[in-house]
Amino acid sequence: MEKKITIYDLAKELNVSPGTISRSLNNHPSISQKTKDRVVFKANEMGYKVNKFAVNLRTQKSNAIGVIVPKLNSNFMSTLLAGVEKVVNEAGYNLIISQSLESVEKEIMNAKTLYNSGVDALLVSLAFNSESSEHFMPYIKSKIPLIFMDRVFNLPNCPTIVIDNFQAGYDATNHLIQQGCKNILIVTGNLKRNVYSNRLLGYKGALEDNNIVFNEVNIIETSMEPQSAKDVVDYIKSMNVPIDGLFVLSDSFAAHCMQKLKTEGFSIPNDIKVIGFNNDPISELVSPTLSTIEYPGYSMGLLAGESIINQIKGNINLQETNSISLRHKLIVRESSKK
């Protein structure tokens, strides 16, 4: 292996003290510009790299913000992270992004690793099965800024950034009812998560306001993985009362369900009207085009980035900060029209 160049190697080459090398590299005013230039030139020539870990220990600041998200394979999450990264990079910070892959065990490991790495703050969107907040307690005890986005825990002094998932669920369901649907199946992810449980409450609220009796058999909880689309369609085929409306809490999974429904002979929207969630690009590519709820991922990311930077700089009083809610929008396309 190639030997790592140290400040002692540079000192030996230039016949100066290691302290002079260190102060030159840190642009210390006590060192002449001529000496600084010599040191920087030699450092570049020899391939010297700054030991960031040592710098972090000295300054107690990493200039890094940790992020834990469920998965990176969705348009919503990639646009959210793009918004976060834009803001924090402009403020001089880097992101360290990790995935829980919907596993609480991996989420716990990621939280511990980022904490031990000395991140200055943490942004989190929770895994499907995350129930305890214990692994985030070291951040809270150490007063390291912590913000939850989208899938959240409500913890003291930890702001959350969400949309009004109840109202979004209500609007999507009410739209299907207005289009003539009377027996609507809701396809949801893990109901331990606020995003899904609150959308379900909105679904129930819309049924009640339209004098439609809620039936437990009209909820199906899935992994939202493509292979589960067959299970959803098999369930629809097994229903005693035909399903005429389908509310799927993910556009990509809705697209898979639509594809499977069509292969089984269902006509969309004539037999079943469908609405998804997120306004992913796939919603305009499928046929028929998919009605959906626009979930402003990029705006959420910008807001999360601004909020975490303000916390790091002490510009936010956490006692006064609770939940920030962003606007959603109903987008009607071919899949749900009469």
C-alpha cells in the first residue's frame, strides 16, 4: 500500500517544524504568505490529504448532516433529498445519506453509526416497522438537532415536516365518490406509520361524510412491493361486492396494480376507478394516466434543509417549534374519471 503523507513528511521535506506546516495549512496569520505557498505547493505535490477526523475532534464540528431514509428508489425520496442537499450544500454542509431498507434494525445501526461519526444534525424518515424512538435518544440528550420528515415520531424538541395526510386521504376518497364509486378499496403500507394511518383516517372521514358505511374488508395492508400487486388483484376478485374504486397510497404500486387488473380483464376506469399518491412521473406514463395526490417532495426537502441549518445555527427556539405541514394537491387524470 502507498504510504499516507503526514505533516511530519512535509516538515522533513521543507526543513521546517510540523507546527509551521499545520499553521500554514490552516492559513494562520502568524505564517508568512511565502511560507504558506511553499507548504501548499509541496502538500499538493506529495499528495497530502487533510485528516478530517482529526480536524473534527479539534473543532467539535463535522460540517456533515446525517440522513436516514427508508429507500432511495422512489421519485418522492430522491426529490426530497435533492431539496435538502441544495440548502445544506449552500450553507457549507455535506449530507451523509443512509437507507434503513424498511428495517428497524438497520435504522438503529444507521442512527448509531452517524452519531459516532459526529454528525452535526440528523434528518429522519422512519422505516415501516420502527416503533421505539430509543435509538434517537443520544441525539436528544446531546442536543444534536433532529428533525423527522414524512414518516415521523412526535418527540419533544424534534420538529416534524409532513403534509396533512388526513386531508389528502379525504380528498382522494371524496374524488372517487364524486365519480360514482360506492365500494372503495384502500391499499396501504404499514399502518404503524403516520402517513398511512392518517390517510386511512381521511378515507374513513370521506366515507362517513358521504353516508357510505365503512367496512374493514375494504382495507388491504401490503409491502407496496411490485410482487404484491397480484395479491391485491386476487383480493379484489374474491370480494362478494364488486370493488368500483381503488385508492392506492403509492403511485408506483398503483401502476403495478393497474397493469395486473388489465391482464385480468378489468377495464380502468369503467370497471374500477383508480387513484394513487405522490404524483410520481410514472403516473403520467401509465395508460390510462393515473389520478393522484401531489406530494411536494422537493419543497419538503428545501424546508427540512432550512430548518436543520437554522437549528444548527441556533436560530430556532425548539420549544416553539412543532409540526410544519405542507400543501398537497389533487390531480385528476384518466384513471378515475366517469
